[in-house]
Amino acid sequence: MKSKPGGRHDGKTADVASEAARKAWITRRKNEKKGGRVEGKKKRVVLLLDKSLLADMETSCKNARDLTLAAGIRRAIQDYNDKHLG
């Protein structure tokens, strides 16, 4: 079956996709009422790193196979918390 430009690529018809979306919405509502997937309030943080620390961090991310610098920083903070707070 050829797909239309800008059309669906998963093989679902519009009706099937609509029904799946409706079921997913119902499930999310039920989980919210149960308190599932509760996350704290997120805050945006800006880090100013000097060149040598940034280079070290990028090397560490590469060695740990972090996909992004942000993921590497997150991992480093979690490792620190585990070591010093946990």
C-alpha cells in the first residue's frame, strides 16, 4: 500500500488510529487519578562551564556513551547524589 505524502506510515487507518488515541487518553486519565508517573516540578538551570571543565565533561560523556551533553550532566549529578547523599 502506497502512503500519501504527509500520511500515516504505521499502516493504521484513521478510525483505528483515532480509537487507539482515545484508549490511550483514557488510560492516561486513569493513571493520573492513581497518582502514577508523578514527577516533581521541573526547573530550567543554566550552567556556565569554563573551557577545560567543558572539555572534560565532553570526554566523560563520550566515554560513558551519553547521547547528549545534557544527558551526561544529568548522569554526573545522579552519580554525585548516589555517592554523597544516598
